[in-house]
Amino acid sequence: MNDTDSTPNRDSIVAALRELVEALDRRVPHVERLGEVRIAREAAALRREAAKRVNELTPAQESERSDPPPADDGGRMSRK
């Protein structure tokens, strides 16, 4: 981040990215649909990238570092 970046702009970007992550977390895979495996994989990759960007834009205590990544099928992975 450089001196020309404004906090309100960063805050709105973080809010939009968090909304995207939440929407992807709510997504229900439809395995009967053609191409669903690819769609689920791409959704999982998009979620990872959005969460990574949120982490880059926010202080550590505000980030989503504790969230487990979604499974490749679009569902949440369990912690073990």
C-alpha cells in the first residue's frame, strides 16, 4: 500500500471482498450440472484469492486467517 491509497477506498474494497467470500461460502454445488466440478474448483480458488487479499489489506487481528479453506467441491473443509 502506498501513500496515495485512501483508507475509505481500502475499507470499501475489504468489505466487498468479505462479501464475496461469504457468498462463495454459501454456494451450494450442483453436481448434476455439466461443468460443476470446474465451477466449484474455480469458486474455491477465487475464495482463496479474495481471502488472501483481505489479509493483505487488513491488520492481523481483523483478518480472516483462522477460516479454513473450502473443499474443492465448494463445501467447507473440516479441521483435523
